[in-house]
Amino acid sequence: MKARVRFYGATEEVTGSMHLVEIDGRTIALDCGMFQGKRAESNAKNHTFPFEPARIDAVLLSHSHIDHCGRLPLLAARGFNGPIYATPPTCDLTDLLLADSAHIQEEDTIYWNKKRVKRGDAPITPLYTMDDAERTVPLLRPQRLNEPFEVLPGVSAMFYEAGHMLGSAGMKLDIDTGAGPPVRLVYTGDIGRPNMPILRDPAPLPDCDYLLCESTYGGRMTARPQDMRDELGKIINATIDHGGKVIIPSFAVGRTQVIVYYFHLLLHEERIHTRVPVYIDSPLAVKATEVFKKHSEDFDSEASEFNHLTGSLFDCDGCQYVQNVEQSKALHEQSGPMIIVSASGMCEAGRILHHLKNNIEDPRNTILIVGYQAAHTLGRRLVEKQKRVRIFGEMYEVRAKVKVLNGFSAHANAAELADTTAPLAGTVKRAFLIHGEPDQAQALADTMRQRGYPDVHIAASGETFEIN
């Protein structure tokens, strides 16, 4: 029985995660994520699969971020009808995220088609619809951490704690090739960091023959998570003192809950100068927060204690969850200091674009970047301190202050990746690096070779390797 791994998405880049494990004509997909970046390039990638979706037998989903789960509805719409295995929180969050993704695509299609009609261009269609997302959800199959289960005959898997977001998991696959002991493959998904708020620390990587490892921050150091609460308080207070607004582009799932949690702690510790309203302008964030509450058993000890002390981790004075479009639009007319947390985290779609458009040219305001920004996204252009940026086809002067707190990132940094991978240096036959821009993947490859890995390969899209 022959087995091989084929690389597709998130190779030499950080979005579109998808890799295939093939065993005698049967195929398991590891994630099925959406590409994000340059609009035309991403659209072309997102609409294309280099295989027949109906031939995929099962999907193992590491977590619910859209760059890992975002194309599942398209996979299903084109013929996939197998199980999608994930942890219980990931199943619940994926349900929300896929519906939200479909809604955003439908709304953005309407918006862009109005402009295209005026220019005489042909209309565009969304990648998938709400109906496609709804048809995907019944395929989700919850599996608990650290409990082996059969994926296909001859292939078992087990999820382990990744510490990247609620429900996130790496996965270990044992593949019976009929020749000796099973071949063991570990796919890390996105590796989290120790001491992150709310989340448990990542578990050690399981022993394996082949390692598929993310490399997002393979050569980059980030601030300690413990320092981020202090920095958040300083930025909020400085902006309030100038009468400005703090605009925070944030992933609705994970990062938004951390921001609210830290704001709640700062209020509890009386470290905010003036009480200001905090608007969570994302219906998805409201629903996601309910999922967090449902799975509070997955919180780390500190968050669990604060949750018990206050009665609710995510509810505090001044915090308002914005549900409908009218309430969101009303914020544009509201003056005075405030904090607006809105999706999407990379400033590529959703309500955050409207908030940026209305606030980016006011020097009293602060745009606070709290997550990784992929190449060619609006978020990356803001991080790069470009003086003018395009929003909804129009150019705007960046007069607001742009601050970056990359310690909020839930991706392991260079030192943490080195420490995480080091224990397997003497046992892994071959390591493949994925989910990293070329310079970051190369930096991690160099580190792993120095630590004793005999064979480290930076995977490219379309490459196939036998595993035995």
C-alpha cells in the first residue's frame, strides 16, 4: 500500500491551507482554507481545485480560521460529501464562520456589481452562497482531543491541543501501509504560544516519521503575550486623551474575545483613564462569544478564575455588541472617544472597511493592528505605513496613527517554533515547512537543520512526496 502527501495551499504563503494525504486511491484533505491577498489572484486560486472534489474521502480540520476552513462549502458544492472531522469547539465555530463568509461574499458581490454595472463590466458571482454553507455543516463530525478515531480503513487520527484558538488542534495520523509499523505523520495546523490569554498552552508535538509544520513566524520574534495588556491600556488612554477613536481590525473569533477580556481586566484593575464605550461591531463576534461561553471548559486556569470572579469573561461596563447594519452605520456619526472592534482581521472585507474609510484621515484616531497581516492585504499596507491606501476603490490619506501589537498574535514566534520542533530532531525522517512566506520558512528550516533535523524541505504548491 503506497502513501504520499501532496501540497496545495499555504505553500510559500500563509493562506489557503490545504494538503492531501493519498493512500491507494483514497484521499484525506488536511484543511480546506481560503486564499487571501490580491483580489484577482486570490479569486482565481479560490475558484480552482487541482483535483476532483468528489474524490476526497474525508477532511481533517485543524481549526476554524477562514484560511483553514473557508473553502469547505465550495468543496461540498462541487461534489465532496464525506466527513469533516474537527474538535467540538471547532465544529461550532466553523458553522458560524462559514455562514458569515458566505454572507460577506454575497454582500460584497452586490456592492461590487453596482460599481461594475456603472463601468459596463460583467457582474461577478460569489465563491459560494449561504445555501452552500448550510449544506456543509451536517458534514462536520466532532472528535475530542487525545482520543484516536478511524478516518478511513487503515488510517487512524488523533487531535492534540494546538493552543492557537479555541478548539484548535494539531493532528497525528497513523497510516497502515501493510509493510511494518504504521507510518506516522503529524500536521501541526497553526501552532499557538504559551501563556496566551484564555487558551491552554500547546501540547508537545507527538513523535512521528513525517512532520508538516507551519512557519508563519519562522524567523521573527514577537512581544510576550503578557506585555500586551499594558500596551493596550497605554494606547487606549493616549487616544482617549486626544479625543480620538481606537479602531481595531480583529478576527471575530479568538482575537476579539481576547481584546474584550483584556479590556475587562483593565477596567477591573482601574487602569483606563475614562470610561469609554467599546463597540464590538460584528454579528459573528456576538455568536462566537456564545460559543466561547459554551466551551468554557477549554479555558486556561487564569481565564477560568476571572470568569468565575466576574460572572462573565466577556461582559463588562461599556461593552456593547452591535448586531445590525443600522447600528453599525450610526457609529460613523457618533463623536467622542470610543473603541470599535470590527472584522475582518486583515481588513479585506466586512464592516471594518467602512470604519477605516470614515476614520483613517483623522489624526486624533488610532488604528490598532493586533494580528498577522498577509502580503497584499489592506492590513499589511497599513502595517507597512503606506501614506495612501485604497478602500472600496477610492484612495484615502492615512492620517490616523497606526499602532501594531504583534504580541497578540496566536502564532508561535521563531524561538517558540524552534523549541516546539527541537524534541523531534532525532526521530523525524523528513520535515516539510508550510504556512509561511519564503523568508520565514527559510529561517525556520535553517534553525531546524542546526538543531539536528536531517531533512527539512520547504514545500511548494503541487509537490508530491511518498511517505513510507
